[in-house]
Amino acid sequence: MQGVQDAAVLPVGFRVRLAGGTRRTVGGGALVGGSPLTVMRLTDRAASTFTGDGIEVRDRAGALVAERLLATNLAEPVLDASHAVGADQLTVVVPVRDRPAELGRALAALEGLSVVVVDDASHDAEAVAAVARRHGADLIRLPRNLGPAGARNKGLATVRTPYVAFVDSDVTVDAATLLGLSAHFADPRVALVAPYVGARLRGSRRWYQRYEEGSPSLGLGERAGSVRPGTAVAWVPSACVVARTERLGAGFDPGLRVGEDVDLVWRLADADQRVRYDPAYVAHHDVRPTLRGWLGRKFTYGTGGAALASRHPDHVVTAVLSPLPALAGAAVLVRSRWAPLLAIVAVLSGAREVRRRIDVDPGSDRLALGLATKGLGWTLRQESALVLRHWWPAALVGAAASPTGRRLVAGAIVVDVVATRLEHPELPVLRTLAGRRLDDLAYGAGLWWGALRAGSPRCLRSRLVLPRR
């Protein structure tokens, strides 16, 4: 895994624009937004690099400001299609074990690109080979099953182009999308970029499949950004990514059968390399055809938490909370009589902290109050997720033992339903409620099973963050 030198600054002509949700304070002396929430005070020199709501890099000063904006998700790059790489510079690696029909669809969509199919010890190897031949793909046969990480690494070792894409056999994405994503490499710090991975139904349309279509497991939202631990998008799925070949080193950790994509992203971030998520580009992942298969995949995702926690103990947390908002949120969930007072105190305290950090501008009280209120709302979302998803076995015991426990679970469900309805009013309420509860139960069960199997509860922990002084 190669690091990026400080000299890798943004080139002249590179453009960034303020990301959605980023706000300049009344006097224009600070920017507020990003992920995690950032308050950036602007010196006169930094402010002078802006033209409207963005920066076009003209010198090192502009490059440094733009770099800082990208790193904090206060801004996003303005892509230039002319910076996309040519088809002859990109190789696609497709790991597969059986599933010749899915492989055929994936390869058909990749027409025009060089493709390496890695057969990870299929039971019917000839069927896979026939599909690869029909589409003109190179084939590597593995004598024993290595899992997705190991199979991708075998393909990566054969790549001679400067860029490589990994596309799973049950994913359809066309050449134009992969090449379009490569325009992000105009930023020399970007090592890997991923699209939005939506869900696609084939054949039957059972209720849980329609739920997955509306709330795909691998779809990480509509907000683009730099990907690293602690941000709104902390990882991207290896089901579809494009990367600089040389930056990947040996590739994925072959010891991981699940979570290998999270591990790779976090290792890149720790090496000071940038990973981008760009939902303007879309790939589609086939929905599992059976309820058992669908729930089984959710369970499997959860089991990866323990191995990730052992490799990245500082990054694996189920929630990041501040003490006062956490107390207020818990009071709201259990419908305590102190909940209104605690909520008001938490919001006012949070607003004072934000206001202190942006006191270079007059008239910032309203902005600070709004951010503090959103912060309390996000705390409620995190706590409801803890109750319903990450810690549900403990919450179930608490609900069976006391009325307070039952109020906690009921409050968490109400918060989850209301928040989902506000964010996605187009989704059917009952289907979404049922789908989310099954999704949470399966993932949480996998998380706890992984912790028990590893003999460590590290993957279940949350983190309290004290206010800055």
C-alpha cells in the first residue's frame, strides 16, 4: 500500500465547488458543513481564492484551500470528462463462483473493456469458461476457493494497465460508467472511486425484494464525498470500484471473507490516500431471489464487524455520541418527564459551542441553533439504531425485564419510522417498517455472532466524545 507524498497537490485548472449543505456564515469569514461537521475559518488569502461558490486552482495557495475543502467534504470536485482515462488504460477483474447467467449479464455490460474473469473454484467450471470465451474475457481458474478477496487479488496480479476496476459477477455496470468515474483521478491523491450501487430485481417481485430495491444494502446515499472513517460515507462496497493499480499494492486482505472492502478503504485512508464516492454514476446489484438468501447476506455482513474491529480498533464503533445530547436522546426515547428540559439544554449547549467556533461572524446564532438541533436529531437516529440494529439482543432482554426497556424499544421504532418517512416519503410505510426490522435483526445477529466467535465485544462498542475546550 503506497502512500501519497505531500507534493501531490491539485493541478492548475482543477475545480471544486462547495458541497450541498455547506454554508458561508453571514460575514463570509467561515464555512460550516462537511462530514464530519466542520467549521473552517477563512483567512483573507483563503477567501480570495474563491470565485462564487467554488475555486479553480491557479496557484499553490488555491490548491491547498481546495485540498482542505475536499478532505473535510466541504466541497466536491467539478469533473471534466476530458480527464477520463481511455478504455486501453483500464482492466476489469470479475471474481465469480458459478452463476454463469449473472456472469454473462455482467460481461455483456462491460463490452469494450479488457476483462479478466477469476473462477474461484466453481462447481461447474466449464459453464463459467464458456461464458468467458463467448465474451472474449481472459480466464483464471483457481484450484481451491479463496473467497472474493483472494480471487480479486489473483486477477489484480495479472493487471498491466494503470487502472483497474473490480466488478462482482452479480453486478451490471457499463464501460461508460467505469470510464466516467476515472475522471476523479485528475486529483492525484485519489486512489479509488466508487459509484452508487443500486438494487435490481430479476424475475419475481416479492415484498422483501421490493424493499431492497427501495433501500439497497450497498447504496450509500445521494451525497458525494471523500470516504474515510467518521464521515457520512465511511466505506464503499467492492462490488464495483475503480482504482489506480499501483496504489493497491497486494490488494485486499485474503484473510477476510467479508468486510474486505471496508478494510481496503480504511487502509488507503490511513496511508493518506483519498477514496471518493460519486452517486452520479450508478451500478446495479442483483437482489437475492429468496428470503433466506437475502437475510443470510445481511447476517454475513454483520459477522465481519469482529474481524474489522481487531484490525482497525480505532475505526469500528456502532455510534459516536456526545454526553449531553446522548442523555437527552435517551430521555426522549423512554419518554421521560425530563426529556423536554434535557433536549432544550442539549440544543442550547450545542449552539453555544458552535457559536463559539464561528464567532468571527455576526448574526450566527440562528445557524448555530439550527446545527445544534440537527445534531440532537442525529443523536436520536444513532441511539435508535443501537437499540434496533446493533444492540437489539440486549434491548430485547431489557424490554422483557422492564417497562422502561419496552418504552425504549417503542421509542426507537417511532424515531426510525418518522426519520425514514421524512427522508424517503416515496417508500411504502408497512413494507419499509417490516423490511428494516428484518434487516436490522439479521445484521445485528451477525454482529453479535461474530463478537462471540471472536471472543471480543470490541465491535459492539460506542464512543463518547467530550466537547472541545
